[in-house]
Amino acid sequence: MNADGTVTMPANGVETSTYSGRIHMYPAPAFLSDTQEIVVFFSEQDSNQDMRGMYAQKLDLQGNRLWSDEGIILKDLSYNDYFLLMQMER
């Protein structure tokens, strides 16, 4: 929703990755005010959840995927665990 209250993305959200046979978990969004875009970081996992990696996707305010339909690889799938570090405000 933009500053004047207009909804810009689809009501049920958008898929950050369309990579089939994978599970996309633990999304962490960040808003880029300079470019008016959203970057979503997420855990990418194989269907058995044995292998994990870190991916990211950039979206415009209409919900269009800007970094391919699968997103970009930050850490490819491996048997290691990767976690996003987020600071929570109190």
C-alpha cells in the first residue's frame, strides 16, 4: 500500500520464487526507499528439507519479480544451515 492508501500489489501477495520442487521459507523483506523496491531474503530448501541455501528476490511496488522468477542465489543449496539475522525493535 502506498502513502495515499492505494493497494499496489495483488491482494494475496506475490511469489518471491517460482522454483519448482523447492520450499521457500522464512522471508525477510527490506524496503529500498531510494528506488521504491522491496528485497526479500529467504531460505531455499529442497523438497526433503535436507539441503538449504539463501536466496533473494527484488520486487517492484506492483509485485513484479525483478531478479528472475527464481531469485538470485546468495548461498547455494548444501547440507549447512543458514539463518537470517534480524534485529527486532522493542
